[in-house]
Amino acid sequence: MGSSRSWRGWHGVPNSDYTRVQGRESTLTVDSKDARGQKCDGKGVIMDRVRIGVIGTGGIVQAVHIPQMLAHGRVDFAWCADSDAATAAKASTLAHAPVSGTDYRALLRDHPVDAVTIGTPHVAHYDAVMAALEAGVHVCCEKPLAMNVAEAEAMVNEAARRGVITFVPFSYWFVPAARLMKELIDDGALGQLTHINGYYGQGFGLTDMPMRWRFQRAIAGSGALGDLGSHLISLTYLWGGKIRRLTAHTKTFVHERRVEGTDQMAPVDVDDDVQVIGELESGALINLSASRTYAGRGNFQRVEVSGFKGGAVYNNSHSDELEVCLGDAWVSRNQWGTLKVQPKHRVTQMQVFPNAILEGRAPADVLPNFQIGLEVQRVMEAIEESASSGQWVNL
């Protein structure tokens, strides 16, 4: 299947051409490093271990995907692919993978795997996912799943047709306090929900950071909405279900950034900030704020969930506890206390995917999967529509 998007230029978009992904698909460069490079028999191997290929080896993959999967104990990385050969080679050393290269299609063909994990810039998700699905392997893909709803729907439909497991690493689903919140809500401790008010702030957008792909709509799709807002949307879905309608506003505060290594300034065409109010299908109200331009914030989230019987506050700075007001004795006196998580709330995010493969779980039971990614994509698209039109949007 031919690629409609380039596999080059992601790790430092060229100074002369910062606004588009450029060039033709690279040819394969393979670095066979050690005796671990034996070929497997693909889908016919006994599933006591999982062989995984990596497509896109940027920061999140090297910091989270590879280390967490290596710690699993039953994962073997077969190869790492990246648009930049040196980055692919570095990642393959980290992953103890025998092969690295720049052409993931050739690697899928010549070095069969059971699954892939994808951490490319957003514009390349669709092509990488569809190539992996065509190869018949299980797929983990970073969020946001796609550039638009049409792409996400195509991914969901093809994955269902192939019968493979899919996974979207919405990281904060796996914070122990977030899982405790889910348990309290499911157990009825908060009663019927009335409000979910969430805030996600980072401050790097206020710095003099030079132009990066995340500031370019053609590559990233959106700004704070996709980077940060998608997490708040996914947590809202986890705790409260689907959003029925919303109205939104987006804003860009820093309109241009320096092209690295030059004095040239480049326009920023994505949002720095997104504000959303809306209503869930259950009738609960939501108020969500995500921004890259909150001074003094590194990576801060606070979400308060209220119901007829009580409330709870999730704060990612205190990942092992919730602030809660539960039961008549506490609610009637407006008293709050701390509720600690238990061992059962601790789950390693990137081990959920290989565990599901090894256990032969049904794709619909592995969460968050591509269907969840699609639901988040629908909300993101509705937010952009509302921000553009100034109107409420029904989902």
C-alpha cells in the first residue's frame, strides 16, 4: 500500500521547509546488531512471548513504551523504525532490538512481528496503523488516534475486520487515583453525577521554544486540544460516559516561533488553549480547560467530579490518593478527607497491551482501544467545529 504521507522530516523539520512534511518514502536501512536477529515465523509462533515492532521512536516511545514493555518480561522487540536512521538505531539499542530502519513497511514484510507500537507525529498515524493492520498484527497507537474522524473510523473498521487487538495509551487512565475514581463512580459512592470540571495546564507554550511539529497543524492536527485536551476528554469518558453536546473556544497566544538555527520566524497555526462546556448523555455538566500557556505549570491536572451523594477530586500531583467528600455525615458538614489507593489500582499502562495479546483477550475488552480513540476524536472534531462557528454542537 503506497503512503500518502511522508516518513521524513519529523525529528527537526528542515529550516527551509518547516510548514510541511516533505520528501519521498525512504529506502530501508537495516542494522543487524546481534544474534537476537533470528526471524520468527510470524503469526504461527506459540504465544508465550510477544514480538513487537516500533514505528516512530520519539520521546514518548523511548521514555515510556519501550521501558515499560521491556519490564514486562515476555516482550521481545524485533525492530525499531523511524524517519531518522540514527534515532531508530538509538531506540533499537534501548529496546535490545536486532534491527533498525527507516521503512516500516519493509520491516513488517521482512521481519514479522505479532504487534506494533506507534509513536509517530499525528499526521503519520493513519498510514502506519493501516500498514500494520494490512500485515494482520495487533496495534498500539499513541493519541490522538488520527487527524480526523474519517481516519479514525477507517482504523476502527479495519481493525474489527482483521479481528486484532488495538490499544490507545491514554496515560491518565492508568494513574492509580484515576482508577480509584472510576471505582467510586461505578460503585455509586458519588450517586448520579452532576458535574465534571477538569483543568490541564502546562506552561511551555509561554517559553521561547523554537518551531516544532507540534505547533504545525499540517503535522499535529491541533495544538493543546490534541496534546492535552484529548486526555481530559478521555478521562471524562472513563468516569462519565459520552458527551452529548458542547460549545467551545480556542485561542493561540503565541503566533510565531523562531525556526531553529536561524533568525527566521514561522507562523503557529494551532491552538495554545481550549475551553469547553457541555453536557453528558447522562445529563451531567462538564467544564474542561486545557492549555500550554499556564505560567508555572509543568504538567498539572485537577478534575473534580460531583454527584448527588458526594464528590471527589483527582489531582495528578497526588497520584496515590483522592480528596473526597462521601456520605451524609461528610456532605452535610462540607467536610473533605483523603482516600488512599490500593494495590489493585496500580496497573502498568504499556503492559496492558502485551498482556491482552498473551491472554488472547477479545479486542472489545481491551481498553482504551481504537473505539475509545474514535470517541475522543469525535469530541475533538466537535470542539473545533464549535470554536469555528461559535455555536453549540450536538454529537
